[in-house]
Amino acid sequence: MGVIRKTKKVEALRQMFAETDKAISVVTLVDTLKGSMNKSTVYRILERLEEDGIVHSFNDTDGLKWYASCKGCSEKEHSDAHPHFKCTHCGNMECLPVDVQIPTISEYAIESSEIILVGECADCRA
């Protein structure tokens, strides 16, 4: 399905991702945009952006859903098999530019994997 029209609401969400290289929690997105769109609209647009390969989503260690910009994805294929890092000090979440090899196990059909590394980011360590 994907994003068919580039409305002001779609562009507002896309702009939020363009302004950061960090992941953004769905709670932050809904809260930031509550004056211009309701929660259902935010979720609907995020779903379409994900279908188009513009953002990818993952759950953190607490089950909270996060979204981050895709790099090299398309509506046909997501190439987001990378770990994410959550800072225990500042709470920032970011994609790590590390390739991860997802194992193949003959008895299982693995569709996705979420690897969250938790610790202190470089900024907080400084």
C-alpha cells in the first residue's frame, strides 16, 4: 500500500526523521505531533512509511516501539538487519552500523531479529 500522497502530515513525520540520526520512540512521535494529528494518524502514516522502506521499526528491551530512518531499503525489501544501541544514561536509541549475520536453522523460518545492545553511549561516557 505505502504512502500515496505527500500531505503536510506525512511531511511533518518525515521531517522529524530527517532532523536526527537517532531512533524516535512512538511515544515521542505521538506526543510531539499531538497538536497537528491524532495517535491513529501517526500510526497509520508510520505503517505506510515502513511499507515504503523509508523507516524501520523495532521494539526495545521494555517492549516500546521505536522508528528510525532506513538506509538502502525499498518497498520491496528492508535491509535493516543491524543492532540498535540504547543508552542507559541519556535514553537515546540509535542504529549501529554493524552487519549482523542472522543464522539459518533448518527447523525454523526466521522472519526477523531484534538485537538491542544496552550501555552508555560515547557522549555520556565523555
